[in-house]
Amino acid sequence: MIRYQSQYYAWIIARGVGSNDVVASSPDSYVSYLNTVSDLIGKDIAPSILSTNRQVDQIAQQIAGMRAPKTITNYKSAMKQYVAMVQAELHLK
């Protein structure tokens, strides 16, 4: 599960993720990637576990070997967008 999923979806669209897609929807893929990461680590994706790039790397190391390296790279891209959203929100408060 992704905490703040609707905000994340709006965030990645605002950042242009998927703006050049012809068929597949990258924003939907990013949400799917984070849900898969959540399943693999057995925890919700939330600011408490994913708010820094270091945490992105730690989670990527934790799930390494569970999926192909290219897939892990996709997961990291989605996680980095979540981190950017969380950090932007923290700066607004």
C-alpha cells in the first residue's frame, strides 16, 4: 500500500512522468512499482520509510535479487519520485 497515493499520482503527472507516452501509462506504472516494492518489503510505502535517497538505496539493496536489475532500476525511479514529493511537502510545512 502507498500512503498518499493520490498525491503521489498527481505529483508524478505534474513532473511530466508519462507525458511522452503513446500507449502505456507511466504514472500508473510508477504506482504499480511502489505497490510491488511494498509487497516485497512487507511494509507500506510511507514517508517514515521512504523520505531520503539513502532509504531508496537501502530498499533497493533489500530487494536486489528478487527482480531483474532493470526492474529494480524502475522501482528506484518510482521511489525517488516519492522521496522528492515527501521532501517538497516537508519544505512547505
